[in-house]
Amino acid sequence: MIEAGSLEYAHARLCARFGDRPDALAWRRVEMTRELDAMLDVARATPLGAWIVRIAPDTDVHAVEREMRAHWNERVAAIAAWMPSKWRASIEWCGLVMDLPVLQHVARGGTAPRAWRDDPLHGALANDVARGKTERAVFLAATRANPDRIASLWRAEWTRRLPPHRGRSSLLAETVRLIAEHLTAFREPRHVDGWALRRALHARLSQLFRRATLDPAEAFIFLALSALDFERLRGEILRRVAFPRLPLAP
């Protein structure tokens, strides 16, 4: 039996999850279902259902944000537990990725959304920040001093948590470069079709994943793919919650 905490175990679990991801037809069914309750039913019949277990048809925007972020953190924690211990700190740090835009907004003087104020996880984090505790609190203090550098500050802390250089893989460096190129392209005003950029990133990440057999980069590539699923499904749900009469995309 392959034990948890090994690359072999992580590879088996990640490959199973990768193979169970929604295909283009599943996404098309979700996108073309107009009513929120019907769309949720369609999504629950696909692997996307794991993201929306606790989301009801009468939910509001804040509940959607809270529940989907909760599943993201559960997914990050599960993958960290599958991997060898030396990789866990860097994987766990990825749990903060979905919160970076809001953290930047708050660091610039904005008000935290209600989804955060109602979330016990973020409430505990706020208490840590007030008391100067935990590495996350130190990171957040740094973002308040320079909110425009939040992405580079996050990456610097992530890099610090990685195992020694000789234990890393070239595929991991390639993954980082690919995501950095995507983010740079996304900031270009001439790119009005953000979803085309996301589809291109998805295709390239999928190719990398297939090359990453028993490579630690598998975990981070899968998380990047999961982040794209998160963003896409959240967009479909929030569009129906906030703008129920808005026409669907063709």
C-alpha cells in the first residue's frame, strides 16, 4: 500500500483528480443553463459539485464567496497532506492566493467584504494580525506598508517555504514562469478577452501536468488548474446571483 506523505501517493491522488475534472461539454452545460437553481443542479452532476456543496439557490454573493473559498482551503490542505512533509509549507501558503485581491483592497484602506467578516477563518486571521502573530500576520503587515507589491511579497514568502534548491524541479520553475507570463499578459489593456488568456493557460498547464509524473510540481500545477476552475465557476454563479436578468454568453 502506498502511504500518504509520499510523491507516489500524491501522484495517484492528483492524477485521479486531474482525470475527473470537467470537460468542455460539462462547462458548456453550466454556462448555458440560465436559472441559478438549475445551473447548480447541472454543476453538481459534474466534478464541479465539490465546490458548491453548501451553496443554495437562494444564496447571496457573500455566501458564495465564503463557501467557495472554504472549499479552496480544504483542497489545499488535502493536497498538502498527500505530499512529503518538506513540501507542505509551500503548498499550504497557496491557500492565501484567493484572498490576495481582497487583502490588497483592505491594505489600500478599503473595507473588508461581509463574506470575510462572517468567516471564522478570517476572523481568527484578523486577531492574529492585531496581535502580530503568525507568518501570515507578518505578511499582511508588509502588504499594508506596500499594497502594490502584494503579489511579489506573497511569492517571496512562498519561495522561502520551498525545500532547498537542489530538492526542486525544473518543471516547478517552468510553472512559475508560465503563470508569471499569464499575469503579465492579463495586465495588458489591449487584451479584452480575458477568458481566451485563461483557456490558453489551462491548456499549457494541462500539458505540464502530464509531464510531471512523480514530480513535486504536480501539486502546484493542479492547484493552478483548480484556481482557474474556481474563478470560472464563481463567475458563472455570481453573474446569476447579482445580475439574474443579464443575458448569458453566446
